[in-house]
Amino acid sequence: PILIPYKRVQESTSIIHVPEGWVWNGADPIDHKNRFGSVSWVAEKQEGNLVKVILRVEVKAWLEAPSSYEALKNYMDWVREAAGRTLVLQKQSAN
């Protein structure tokens, strides 16, 4: 069987200051769910040169059959993808 010894929610919020002369053009959000839990990642422009990023990971499963391995693998891939995201800044062109 697949045993996950805890259920939990972890949410991390980061505020990033975009330096003058640089621009952030956005990023697609992540929002996945399955029997093991959910993973979401969203970045939003804030006032000024700030970007707010929220990563939320929820573990729901406790005990699952070995046949659920593929769902667990998908869930862990989503966590890895969301936790490894990078904000890409571009040099602002001079007008």
C-alpha cells in the first residue's frame, strides 16, 4: 500500500520586487487536483513593481492501494513543477 503519514496544507507567499528597467510579463498558473491532494501556483502583478507569488500544496490521501501509484507520481510531478518555477524578467526596451 501507499501510506502518507500526514495530511497537511502548506502555503508559501513571496513578494518579488521587479528592479527598475525590468519587466515581468506574467506566467500561466498551475492548478491540479487528484486523490492525493492539490497543487496550485499563481503569480500576480501588484501595485508598483511588485509580483506576488502563492504556492499551495495540500496532501489529502492517507492510505491508498498500490494501484494508485500513477496518481501519486502525477501528484509528485505537480509539486516538483510548481516548486521549481522561475519568474522570468526581461530588460525593458528604451523608447
